[in-house]
Amino acid sequence: MKEDYYDILGVGKSASESEIKKAYRKKAIKFHPDKNPGDSSAEENFKKAAEAYEILGNQEKRSKYDQFGHSAFEGNGGFGGGGMNMDDIFSQFGDIFGGAFSGFGGFGGSGQRRSKGSNLRIRVSLDLKEIVLGVEKKIRVKRKVKAKGVTFKNCSSCNGSGQVTRITNTILGRMQSASTCPSCNGSGQVVSNRPSNSDKNGMIQSEETVLVKIPAGVEDGMQLKVSSKGNESTGDGIPGDLIVLIQEKEHPFLKREGNNLHFDLYISISDAVLGVSKEIETITGNVRIKLESGIQSGKILRLRGKGLSSINSYGSGDLLVHINVWTPKTLNKEQKLFFEQMRNNDNFVPSPEKGDKSFFEKVKDMFS
């Protein structure tokens, strides 16, 4: 079982954004490779801290983690689709170390940083069955990759660091600031040999099939991340990511509410009076239910565990069957005569029992 991100950083679930950042910086400095050369356990702790900060340091990701746990980022939807490497961490969070290390953008104080390619976004539509069971999708993605034969060299403006330093004289003394190098856009490298079929950055467009594993229980609007399947970066930078946005298709007769499913079952007056056995079609197969004689319109039957699996593996939702007694709009002479005779019969006079709830009471119970 994966370790809790809050425990990794040593903060509580109510920690503020600044407290989380401070806790990560403390852990990152403690386990930084420059302070622990050759120590594999320190490197592992360094990666864990970065993984925790990537989620908890982002308000949207933190909200999903608080709601769904680690499962919200599984199936190539999690941290780097299997974990970031050290270059990922330094490229994304290097500035958080401040001046603690001379080369906070890389290893050993070299000061050289690796750029990251841009992310790609794609929308995937899923039907309810795919959401209930989970699915693997093969997606055709057009991404920029380095052209064959392209070569790069260190940028002369920043000497490969990706940053330029400026010193300003102020009344408080000389102030030093760093900014992204305008010549290489922060990549640290520029094209030295560009093939004729490539763009100015030595890139060409390539089409690739990417396998995306989508876990059961995802929701409309949820985003999954496939690591390193975005556009490639110039030089020896790391590729961007593929962001997959989930879009849920509407089901013809089942309505979703969180992990629960709702189904409207219409029955005749005869079935309501006499009782009946009905077969209901669900996502995972048909289910037969028994309706007792005298069942009332508006009655809700709960089939436990017949809803959607929770994405955080904490059980499954239910299937709620809403009973609707269908009143015929036209009657023949014989049928009309029967109901006229029954109009004042004691069995046909409405007499709700104490346990029978009104429509508004049922709605209140559903939302409470």
C-alpha cells in the first residue's frame, strides 16, 4: 500500500499551501543527491517527497487526492505515470531549493538544467460500461519529436544553464537576479544542425499510438496523465506529458449520481396490486427483483453493490430502482366499469401508513 502523501511530508491534512511548500523544501534539502552521494535510500526519499509535493502542492490535484486517495492518479493517471525521474523533479521543482545548492537545476552543482517539452491534451469519451469496469484505450496522438540527424549545442548566451543572471546596483547594494534565457527559452541548448524537413527547433510531427489505462470509477471532467507522451524537448530535455480529459457519455436508461446508479422501473396497476417479479438490465448483467403486492409508486428499492466501484477502492455504490405505477390513459367499457365499481371500495381509498413517506420526504432523505 502506498504511503500517504501527508505522512511523507510530515504535515496534517489541514496544512496550508505555504506549510506544504516549507515541509517539502525541508525534506528535499535533507535528501538532496548533493548531500547524499551514492545513497539510494536518500534518493528514494527525495523522489517520494517530490511525488507528494506534486500532488499536495497543486490545489486541484490535492482536492482529488483528498477525495479519492492514490487511486485518483492510477492507471497512467498518477505521478509521472509510474514515477518521475530525477530530471523531472529538478526541472519542475528546482527553484524551490532556493540557494541551498549551487546547481539546484541539476546534479552536483553544475547549474545546468534540462528543459521539458510542452504537454498535449486529449479528450476521451467513455460510456457507462467502460467507466464501471475500467478500460484500456489506444489513442492516436500527434506529437513533436526530434528529427533524425538534428544536433544541438550549448547556448552561448547562458552557457547551457537556461538562465541568465543580471546584477543591479541599488541603494541596498548589488542585487543579483536570474531569469529565463531569451536565446534558448530556458532549454540551455540551441540547434547546431537542422535537417531540412524539420522546424526551427529541429522538430517534426509524428503520429503514435498510446495505450491509456483508465481505472474503474472515473468521473466526467477528471484528468489522467500519461508521462513523457507529450511533445519532446530540444536538446537533452525531457518530453512533456499527455493529459487525458475524461468525458462521460449519457446512458439511455441509467443515471449516475456519484457511485450510485438510478433506474426508473414502470409497472402496471395490476402488477402493483398483485405483485410481480421483474428483470432489470444493468451494466454487468440482468438482475431479477421481486415486487411485493401493494407496492406504491415512488417506492425506491436499493440493490447494494450494483453501482460503480469507488476509484479509491473503498467499496461500490448501489443501484436505486424507482418504482413508477403507470396509469392507463384509455379504458374499454369493461375496464371502466370495474374501476367505477371500485371507486368507493375501502381497498381503493388512499390510506397511507405511517411508514409511507411523501415525495418531498424521499427527496430530503436522498440528499441527507
